[in-house]
Amino acid sequence: MKDKERIAVTGAGAVSCFGTGVRRFFSSLAEGRSGIGPIERWDVSAARSRLAALVRDYDPARVAPASALRRLDLSCKYAAGAAAQALQASGLPCRVITGERIGVAAGTSWTGCLPVRDFLRGFFGEGMEGASPMLFPYTLPSAPASQLAILLELGGPNLTFCQKEASALAAAAHAADLLAGGSADAMLAGGAEDYSEVLHEAYDRLTALSPGRGGPAGSRPYDRTRNGFIAGEGAFFVVLERLAEASRRGADVQAYLAGAAVCHTSCGLHDWPADPAPLVRTMKSALEEAQTSPEEIGWVCSSANSTVPLDGAEMRAIGEIFGGRRRQVLVSSLKGALGEFGAIGGAHLVAACAAIRSGIVPPTAGTVDPEERQGFELVLGRARRTPLDAVLINAFASGGCLVSIVLKRAATARVL
């Protein structure tokens, strides 16, 4: 992107398996903690896998009135919390006023599963009389973005991206394009997701999840014994503005989005890419748009999720791009702590901003015996302290959607 088109991050919010707030979220990652644990929200006694990274310690009553909470589904409640935090941190008003156009770009993969189930139960059980009109709006993936616009009275563009595990990062890339083109003055960008028994049973039957019994269990990105992902949930949003305008109003610019690439590759509907070539192409495209060399990247926030094909492909792709460096690039995956889900790209954005401001690279939780790698240093066990001027974020989804974003330190960024 040209200087005049650089997009600033001026606020961030998180509702995660570690609780509410960015500070709690990032400090937990930096400590190497994992939010994955036994599922207690529903009965998993007959399931092959019994683990997930579910949201804890979140009270939506703090961000939405009781009248709204009675109708909102879980993903929208999560979204409301993260978006309110991001807007407050940005210093922007939560309501549209004259001359301001604030929009939403939200990514999600499986939002609406429980409302769909309950709506159809009523319809098939009692016909039209049993089909609740209150449930119907939440059967659509666009519910989080739409409800945020209603709750916060946002009058700008309203977009939903449903590209599986790359959804939230794709939303941020497209939000940046809208801002660069002048279609909005600010955008909430990120994603929201809730996990349910419906999805857990589907993934369990596909044997895609790491088993909860009969052998090693858990998310272990890049580990030799990895045997499937663990699902997660939560909501993560950032506020994006044009850098020049954010600087003029004296905003706390956490970082700026210097380049992005959204690509696609052919693979099975429920399979992750196994060929490193498209991943290389996506990362290189983002670096080229950011006018950034591999030498400038201090941390690669990896998409590795404890599946054999994706971890192997990304390992080879990172090695190809960064293997010629004088000093090895640091690489870690947050999915050992957070699991895999459609809003994970938003978590990557929030974490990358915090890492740039603090100079802390969080480790890869859960990984004990990593595969042999070349061309990069995998951060394990303890966080690494190092100045970070640029971070490369990856989100590579099952089905073939590929997104990479380059975040850079802003000259005016305040240190955490």
C-alpha cells in the first residue's frame, strides 16, 4: 500500500477462552497458557474428543441492555463485548455522528448452528406456528455484523465473510480496502464465533478433532505427534482507520496494516492445503504489497493448527521464504492455546498489535516434540522478548481460502 493508503489499528477488543479484555488475553498467551480444557457445557461422554477452548468469565450485561440480551445468540453476545472494547480503546464515539461513517466487517465460519437447529425443531414439530420469528435472524452468518450495527448504531458498510478459518482475517483485509477507497471513515474488523454440540458432533464424526481419550490429546502445532485440531470460540475486533486521519486526531495507533493478500488453492472441502506453493504465493504477495522484505519480519503468526497437512505445508512455505535470512525469523502458532475457529484471524490481529507494542512474541502452547524445521525458529515454552517492526499474520483455511497480512509498527505507537 502507498503511504496515503496505510490503515491504522487504533483499538482492539477480545472475548476469549482466557476471559474478557486484550490485556488478559495477551498476557495469558505470553505466559504460554492454554485455554483448551474439558467440555462441560454439554454432554460429551459418548464423543471421541472431549476438549475445546470455550469462552470463560464473560458477562454480556456490561455491554448490552437486557432487552437486547434476551434476543441475541451467543456469537452476537461475544461480538458485542469485543466490539465495544475496540471502539472504546480507539477513542471514536460508539454512535455515528455527522461526518463520521463507521462500518463493520465480521468473519465467521459456523455462527447460527444452534438457532438453525432450534428453529427447525419448532418448524418440523409444530409447523409454522412453532417456527420462532425471534430465532430466524440468528440463523444467518450475517447476524454478528448486523447486530453490531444495530446495537452501536453504525451507519457505514456492513459486511460478513464466511471463509471458514480464514474468515476474520479476510474481513480485515477487505475492510482495509474499503477504507483505502474512501467508502468509510472507520471500520470494526474481526470475527465472532460460538461453539456448540451440533458442531462438535459433526467434527467428531469426521474424526477431524484430536481425540480426548485413547492417546495424546490436544492442539500441538508442528508437533511430531499432532493428530487433529481442537475447536475454539470467541470474538476479536480491531478498529481500522486511515493512518493519516488517525494521526491527525491524535489516536493511539497500535500498528498499521501495510499489506494484505487474499488467495485460494484447490483442496478438499474439509481438508487443509498440503501444497506449500500457494501459501508461499500468498505470503509473498502480502510482503510485496507492504513493500517489506523477509528480513524485516520479526514474527510470523502462523496458521498451523495441529493438523498434519497444514502444519507441514506452512512449515515448508515459511522455510522457503525466510530460509535465506542472516537471523532466523521467529514463528509461533496461537492455536495451541486458542483452538481453531472462524474468528481466529481476529485473535491473530489483536495479538500481533500487542506483540508489536510490547516486544513480546508468545510461544506455541502444547507443542513438546516439534518436527525438524529449517529456515525459522519455533518459539516454544517461554515467550521471546525482541523489538518487532513488522509481523506477518497467516490464516489458511480448510477448503482453500488463504489470507496473509503484514502489520508494522507505527512511529507514534505507545509501548505497553
